[in-house]
Amino acid sequence: MGKRLRKPAKKEKSFSDKIIKILSNSANKAFNYKQIAERLELDDTQSRNQIIKDLKILAAEKKIIESEPGKYLIKAVSQDYYEGTIDMTSRKTAYFICEDFEEDVFIPTNNLNRALDKDKVSVYVYNRRKGRRAEGEVIKVLERHKTDFVGVIDIQKNFAFVSTANPKMYTDIFIPKDNLGEAQNGDVVLVHIEDWPKRADSPFGKVTKVLGRPGEHDTEIHAILAEYGLPAEFPIEVETYAQKIDTSISEAEIAKRRDMRDTLTFTIDPKDAKDFDDALSFKKLDNGNYEIGIHIADVSHYLEEGTILDDEAYQRATSVYLVDRVVPMLPEVLSNFACSLRPQEEKYTFSAVFEITEKCQVVNQWFGRTVIYSDQRFAYEEAQYIIETKDDVIPAEISLTGTSYQVSPEIVSATLKLDELAKIFRKRRMNDGAISFDKVEVKFNLDAEGEPEGVYFKIAKDANHLIEEFMLLANKKVAEYIGKQKKTFVYRIHDEPNEDKLIAMQTVIAKFGYKLDFRNPGDISKSLNQLMEDVSGKKEQNLIDTLAIRSMSKAKYSTDNIGHYGLAFEYYSHFTSPIRRYPDVMVHRLLQFYLDGGKSVDEEEFETKCLHCSTMEGLATNAERDSIKYMQVKYMQDHQDQEFLGVISGVTEWGIYVEIVENKCEGMIRIRDIKEDYYTFDEKQYALVGATSNKLLQLGDEIYVKVKNADLVKKQLDFNFLRRSE
């Protein structure tokens, strides 16, 4: 019999991290080694000795305190404990975002300890030695970012699970049998997480709403809203309250206002608009200057503070513009009727009236409540026709009514002069360092059932810029008027761009032969404008436009005015869209309060409101983006047999993203589905490299693709690679 080999002794395992976690979870309780061993479910002598040793080391390192002989407490504030937020990846790992660290801290899957994406957490950070990436472990979830999720329910005999399409949600949700509500197997549901027991693999939840069957149009649109916590309809008590509001125009109220009903006034809006926020009035003065009024729906006249209607509007904070519908901030009786500046109707407005010279100098200004009468409603296309042709007959193919009609000489003349002045304002802004982002908007032609029949692109033209420039003027001058008084106000602010993002963008655009100038903020804005001009009409335009927008800081609302970088304004606010934005309502109220001689209001209260409005704006933007993606997938479902020319818009280790030239739909080709060669990802070249041919697939390359899979629930497109474009 051969000599038996002895098993090598197991290397002693340190329990330090686990001890720290136990003591942290019970911060005010002292533990001895036996109690810690019990918590760790260890009863062998070797492990207990190791625990005693680790306790002494931790105490010597001053990470824990020996409160009495043999008993230990966590230090009240440890230098290795930090508060921040979780940023989940799609690989079930996460990064801990905390301003104390230059680099985000990696959190392995088994260290998440029930934390979900964007949760506020307390984290113990280790591996902080030089040259090693810091890692962390979630000690405690301090605040859940969200507890309501949308997913598909899988009902078993005695329980159910809900799985979401969100790649960052790494767990399904367990639903006990008595929490199923009306849900049927396979339904799309909204579920609320009620608890996550310590030893449970999944959180426990309750079905709060059944949204419908997967893939059905209304189900998917309502699922998008529910995913972001956005309401689909108004509570009945809010609708009832709104219906009872007196929306009549009274002589008594007119007497309190500046009467501008006799001044030439008109609106220019998208052809499908129902809520007309703004109108322009035009009058030539005897001194040769122009009186131009920017008249905004007087929403705050109807929306009284402290009412259920105002509470609802504040909670929503914004209208949500989905691909097939608008979810308004205000009930329809206000948004589409009482407040909407419809043609041939008298309306209450809040106005900014300017006296402007031929050279676009503002020599006088007036702010206050008015009453107006809109003489004409234009669609952008109609106003654009007048600007381009100087003609006073709108042809039937452009006309809102479908028949040709003649426009009065006064309105034609006013439109042309306003366009002339707007171009001067715009040129001046660009010279001052404003950035011109005229990103192409993807729009769909929908049939009566909301099915996509075609795709078209919305491009801003002179008529759009005309309205934009006068709205910018009003927003700027209102903010400047209050800002110079040093009173609390609601500003729309925009910080300078993030330099790291600009450098990353430079790496990408260099592949197309473009470059940016980083020497100072002014040079950045000039070179960005030059870039936008250079890429206009090129195949890479949409990709570079998107990259440029992503490199910018996000604009937000705040009482702390830092100016607006993108517009090159020292003062800027939102005054011109109170039907669809709550910050504009706050601006109207504050402006009137200060015009009446009011003292500066509480800054902290309004900063809280600003933060809420910025958050809701972000959620609405995400919902809008998801609805466009959904409609793109739906559109491509009906074109599965068609070949499309696409541009490579992204390259990763798992494949390439391709944007189709004719409709801007983006999908992925997985690396394993490219059969012409064996490709690997080259990070330095930001390209896939063929092992045999050494050929590259890189950003901006044109290739032909076909739809492989169109997943409406996940809102994902997968393409098959056909061939390169010769």
C-alpha cells in the first residue's frame, strides 16, 4: 500500500469583511466572538480562533472599538464607509457612485446585498491599495430609488414571478398567491415591491395594476408610462374640479389687464398641435421701431395654488409627448381649450412686450397680464412658405384646411419682418458662443389604429427659428429682470460641457476626419458649431449630433443661477410654456408677485420644487425616447424581408450597432452573426478586426443589413449582416 498523501492544510480565511458587515448592520450593539460565529453559522474551533484574531486586528486598526473586554462595536464613522448610489450594469454587477472617489467603485454580484439600480446605499470599500481597483460591498440600502416595476407575470400553482425587460433589473419579483390581483398568466403587470426578506433570493411584491397582453399597442404604451411612474389619466376628482372652473372672459377681469386685442396677433405651431402656449403680436411704431409682444397662456389665472388641480400639475411637472399621444400636465378643458391661444378667440395671457429697433436693440420692455385676440393660426409649414416665397396665397398642399387661402398683407409683412429680426438675434447668439443643435427628429405617420405607415424627419427651418428666437428673448429678459434684483427665482441653467466626454467624443469623430478645439469654453462652442455645419447632410450626421448632445451637461431648473452655456445667456428661465411645464407656472407666479412689490421668497422651498421638476422632466424624456424606440421596432417588424443600408453607430466587444440611413432605426448585429470572418474587438481602433482578412468594421462604415428579430417588449432590434457597401 502506497504512502497516503496528506491534504494540505486549508489556508486560514479572514472573516474581517463579514465581521464589519455584522457590526455595521447593528451599529449600536456590541458583539463577542461567539455571537459573531453564531451569525456566520460557524462552530468549528479553527474558525472561532480566526474570528478572535480578526477582531483583535480590526480593533488594532481602529476599524472597530472594544467597548468592554471581549465585546466589539463598529466605529461610529469609519473612513472605509461611504454613502452614494448604485449604477447597475446589464451583467448583474454594479458600480458605486460617490463623489469621494475619482473612479467608480466596482461592486461584484455577491456584494450587492439586495441593492437595486440607483438605490442610495452605504458601502464598505476595500482594495484601496495603489494600483488596485477599489471594490465595495453594500452594507445597507438607505433608500430605494423605485419600488414599482413593469414586467410579465409567470403564474405557478401557489405563487408567481414577474420578470422585467429592464437589463439592469437583475432579479425577478416573487408574488405570493394572495397578491396576484386580477392578473392572468402572461399579462404585463405593474408590481410593487413590499419586502425583501434576508434569506430570500428575490424581493416579494404585489400586483397593483394589470396593463394588458404583451405586444399589444396600448399595453406597451401604458407599460412605458408605468415604468417611469408617469400617470396615464387624471384622477376623477381632478377632472371634476377642472370642469367646474369658470373659463369665461369677463369685463371685470379685462379691466385689470393691458388690453391688446386690437394689436395684430398670430400663432405659429406644429400642424398637429392642440395646445397653443404662445402668440406673437406685431406693431410698427411712429418712431420706426417695432413693438413685439410675446404672449403666453395665463395658466396661473386658472391654476390656483393649494388646489387639487395645482397639486396634480406639480406632481406631473410636465406634459409627456409620446409617439402616438400626449399625456398632458393639465386636463384637456384647460390645456386644449381655456388656456390654448386658439384663433378668433379672446384669451387671457401673461406677456413680455418689447420695443425693438431695426438693428435688434431692445430699447423698452414691459411685463404683465394682458388680454389678446389671435387673428390667425399658422402651421410652421405655412409660415415657412411665406418666408421662402413672400407669397400671400397658401397653397392647398401646405394649408391646414386642405384648401388654398389668402393671408392678409399685414400678417405677411409682420411674418417677414419678424423673420428678419429673428435672424439677427440668432446670428448674435452664435457670435456670443451659443451652440446650434438642430438635431433631426424622427416622426411617424400613423394610421387610425396607431400603426406606423411611414417614417419622416422633422427639420427645423426659418419659421421654427423665428418662434424660437422670440421665445428665447422673453425667457432671457424675464430672468434678467428678476435676476438683477437679486430675488429668488426659477432659472433654467446649463453648465459647461464635461471635458472627459468631449475627449471621448474627439476619439470617435477623429475617425471621420473631424476635430474639436479645447483651449477654452468659447473655442469649444465655436468648434462644435463648425462640426455641426460640417456634418450636415452627411451619413454620420445623426451619430455625431447624438454624441455632441451627450457630451453636454444636462440643462436643469435651479434657484442658483450659473447661466446657460448652450445658449450663451447669463440669465435664462422658462416663461413661455406653462400649459406643458410647471416651472413656467412658477415663473409666472413669481414674476407677478415681484411686479406687485413682493419680497424675495424662500430659496430652499423653490430649490426643492426645481429638483422635482428636473427629475420629472428626465423621466418624461426617457418615456418619450422609449416610445420612439417601440414604434421603430414596430415599423421594422413589417419590413423583415427588406434590405437596408445602415451606418455603424457603435462598436462593442459583443457586436456592432447599426443605424439605418433612411429611417434612423438602430439595431444590433452580434459578433457571432457576422459570418464573413472571425471578428474580435480592438478597443484602441474602436473596431472589429477580421482574424483572416484583417478587415475592419468601424464607426461610420456603411453596410447592408436585414431584420433578424424585432422584440416589441424589450424594444430591441437585431439585424443580420449581409455585406459591406461598395
